[in-house]
Amino acid sequence: MLWPHRHLLPPRHEQVLEYLAASYTEFEVIPLPEECLIFERWSEDKDRKPSGSFVALNTPEESIRIRERAMPNNGRGFQLNLNDMLDAAIAVLPSDAMALLLLMDFDMYEDDDDEFGCGRAYGYSHVCIVSSFRYNPAFDKDIDLDREHVWPASHCAAYVQAQVDEFIKPSGKVPSPKSIMPPQPSRALAKAIQAHRTANPSRETLWLERVCRTASHELGHCLGMDHCVYYAYIMQGSNSIPEDL
């Protein structure tokens, strides 16, 4: 895989593991043995015409075919199909595990119409996958990411109003005073915003934070949690990187 800045490497899996252990305190969070999943090139039978590009993800019991494609929009590198990866996760899910997270550094996609995917969970199967690739801060300018208003500063009143004005068409209806809830002060949110304003995280820390958030989110689905309808919690749904953060 080609990284935009070679001196900026993805978060180490041990760092994410430590965060998840601190987040899900009632669970034992342990790494899967490395020999459980090993990548190799996929070998087709000589008599069969290749129907696409694939890699093999070998488990102790079988070799699972993973679809591979070039990055869209003339991007450099490749993407692997996350649905195939989750099938492999199901195959190696320990019988005594509540959930299994695959943490990958390469780019992923879900179907042919997708440009990319960062995370996905099969909640009922208790497996999920997260890619760190698109969370690289080196991509922030390319996607017009406003670092000043990532969570918790995304609750800034002026920022929220600007987003509403830009993306939501007015209905012409004026809400009655009774339908407008008065703002409720939140000490926790105020403290989080103050910490955000005074922090000056490195790019390595930004990258780690983003991956940890998504890893917690996808594991939450495996444990039965749905998306947060208030967009104020780590379980909020999103359709883009800026919306995610």
C-alpha cells in the first residue's frame, strides 16, 4: 500500500486494543493469534479463466477468496472487499467470544457502487471490520475536513446553523414557541469542548483517535447497540468522513 507520507504510519494495533479495553471495561479484550489470518495471492485452477482479481485470506481451516480492485478515481493502490473479509472473520470467530474486530490498514469497499468504506459490522454475527486508511490526516485537505469543528466542537451553535443553512432546504414553516425546546446546559459537553480547544494533537494522535472511535462504534453494533439518533455519541451514523468526525 502507498501512503501519502511515509513517515506517518497507521496507528499500531496495540494502541487501539488498549483503548478498547478501557472503553469496554466489563469485557476481556485480547488480540487474535497472528497465525489465524494470513494473506497470500489467490491461485486459480489452470483450467479456469480468472473472473476478477483476488487475494487469499488463509485461516487454519481454509483459504477464503477476497475480491480486490483498483482504487476508483485514478487512485494509487488497491481495495479489498469488506464483505468477503467479514466472512473470514465469521470463520475464525472463537466460540467463547462476544465479538471479533478486524483492524486493517488497507482501503476497503463494500460493493461496486461504493468509493470506499471505513467500517462495517455484522451485528448478529458478532463480527466487524475497520480500516484506518481513509482516516489518515494527510487526506484532510482533499475532503475539506474542518478540524476546528470535529466532535465535540461539532455542537458549536454557529457551526450547526451554518450546516443547516447549507444543506437543509427551508420548509417555509415557522416552529411555534412551544415546539422549540430551550437549550439545556451540559457540563460534560462544555468540558469536552474546552479540552478540544486547548488541545494541539499531533497527526499521529488524530489518526489514532479516529480509528479508536470507529472501532468502538462497530463493536457497539456487535453488542446490540443501534445508531444514536441525536448525533451526539460515538454510535452516531455517518455517510462521509467529515460527517463521521
